[in-house]
Amino acid sequence: MDTKDKANIKKYNMFIILSILDVIVIVVAIMVLLNHQILKSQTLAFNSGPDYWYYIKVGAFVLHLIVAIICYPILNKQRLKYRELAEFNDDGTLRRQNDFSKLSNAEQNKINLQNIADRERILSSGTLASIKRNVSSDPDAELNELIGLIDVKKEVTKMKARMEYELSKVKKAKHKKEKETVRLNSTGHMVFLGKAGTGKTTVARIVASYLYKYHYIEKPYYFEIDGNFFNGLSIGEASKKVTYLCAAAKGSCIYIDEAYALTSIGTQEVIASLVKQMEDNSNDIVFIFSGYKKEMNTFLNSNSGIKSRIKYWFEFNDYTNYELGEIFIKMANKNNLVPNFDLVNEVSAKIGATRNNPNFGNARDVRNELDKIIDNHAYNLMQKNIEDKDRYTLTLNDLRLKWRSPMLKHRGFLLRASSDSVKKRGRNFYE
């Protein structure tokens, strides 16, 4: 409500009071005149001379009555004029209907149900549950387990040191205001830059865990989405989805992978809403934007308010061949398998040779290659191509299949294909 609206309300209330007082003056004047008329008739027989004092009093009340009667329509007209300005909005709706607290319980419940239905349509409870991720109970161990990412580890460790330092000051602060001042500039939004498979999502979980551990966020979880999360919504609904998400994420983090996709939604609505939330909830929500370096530059330059609100920048470099080999061993071990030295060298060299490819996926390519090798290993084991004692060992033999002549069923007959033709097709297909 602006100053002009408040002034109109004051004038409306003033003319209501003046109208009431005017009516009171009219009623009192009439009652006094009637009373004087009765008293005059009773004393007329005893006083034959003129009573000037009586006529003065009567004249005064008659004058009051006339003035009050003349003023009433004027006051009433002004009251009605300011009533329209004070009680109605520009769109013609009553102001009191826009004041939720002044509505009845039934009206409030009806509005609540409508709001819940609208929120569920735009951002359902099921969707919120599916994007919620728990923080780690031991972020230090997870950080130490990461292969490579030396520069990222240094930046995370620096951030951790700052949080420890700020938390120690909070503990020493005596008053609540001092504690709030100490923490005011301690948190900040972040950007992760790097290719696919470089561990950005894993580091986001570790960072969120540190934030929770040092009490920079209140809740032991964060929300993980991608840049396409706000697609498919009409104008107005997209900003509502941002608002609903941020309301649910207060006291935690929002990790947006492939954030550059936000620029392809076709409107600045989502980005503008996010920038506003970054400012309004700077002490309640930590935003982490992630994506490829080149594409992220487009996103970061799409709104001048984004870069100025980013405090931490993390650059994730590609893994070296040696690190790719370590990742391969670690992934195989998680599947209860042990790769031999020759296989690790072969796989790391094979994947490393594609690093100039724009679609190079780092650890993601390692995972895909391991899945193929495990498929081959299972087939070789079933076909007795490898001994049972090597059931849990991966070797160079698992890079390709050792094809045996199968029994082929065709039109109800069992036909045995020639070994040579099958081997030939097998070599062309698998190698």
C-alpha cells in the first residue's frame, strides 16, 4: 500500500466521523428545540411578557440544525468518494479481500486449498522428493577419496578453512547481533566449470556436506536439478516454480547442473527470478551452477547480476591417463572385480586417445568401457573361454569376445554353422 492509498483511507475515516457527528448535532438540536417548546408552553400562563433569552437559545439551536442539515449531504458525498478510493483496488476488488488475515476461516481455507493445488501442479511434492539429496556424514573422507582434481581440492579446503575460522568467531561472539554480523559475508554462491564426468556432482555433495557441518545451512540435504527443470511452463508459471523451489530449499543448497540450458528456455524470466532469489535469500540458500566452460560463459553473461553474486569459482580439469586408470580400478573394485595391470594400461590409453573429442566424457567414458568389459567377461566365463579361478579377474581377453560356433535354430531345424563363417562374422562385428 503506497502513501496515496494511506492518505485516502485517513480522509475516508475522517469523513465517516464528521458525518456521524453531524447526525448527532441534528438529533440533539431537534431534541433541545422540542424540549424548549414544551417548557415554553408550560410557563406561558405565568409569564405574559416576551422571553428574549428563550428566543436567543432557540435561534442558536435552529441555526445549528440548519447548518448541520446543509452539511450532511456534502459530508456524505465526500465520504462516498473516499470510500471508493479507500476500500477498492484499481481493478475494482475490495481491499479487505486482499488482506488474508481479515478473511473468514472458510475463505482462508478455500484460498489455501487453491494455492496448494496450484503449487502441486507446478512443482509437486513427488518431484521435490525425487530431487532431494542427503549430505554426507564424512565430507573429509569423500574429498580425500577423490582421484585427481588437485586444484578443486585446494579450493574446497580453502573454503573449509574459512568456514572453520568464521565458526570459531561465532562461538566466541557474546551477543546475537555479533554472531549474525560475523556470518553475514561468510557464505556465497558457486560456479563449477568442467567437462562431463569430471566429478562436479560429487563435489557439489561434498560442498553441501561441509556447509551443513559448519552450520552454514540448517538442513542435512540439498536439491539437485538441471537447466531443463523449468522447461515447458508458460510465462508466469516458470517464475512461480523458482519461488516454490526456493521456498522448499530455504536453509539448504540448490545444485543446478547444465545451468547453461536456462538460457535456451526462450525467456529471461527464470534467470531473472533466480538472480532475485540469490539476492533475497543470500543467507538462506546457496546456489551452485554447473556446466561446460564455454556454454557457462553464455549463461553467466546473460544477466549482469549473476557474476557479481558468485563468490567461489571451481574449474574441473580433464583426468590424465594415469587418473583414468585409477578410476577404472576403483570402479571395477566396487563391482568386486580386479583388473590386471595390462588391462588398466590398455583401457586408460584407449580412453585418453579420445580426449580431443568434443564428447569426451572422462570418468563417464571409463564407466561405459567397464560395462562393456564386464559384459564380455560374463560371456567368456559362460562359454568356458576363461577358467573359473579367474571369475573375478579382468584381463585383456575381456576387451573382446572369444566367439564359439553356436547352435542356430531356423524353421524348426537345428543347423550347425561352419566354424570359419561364424568366426569371420564374429571378428567383423566385435573387433
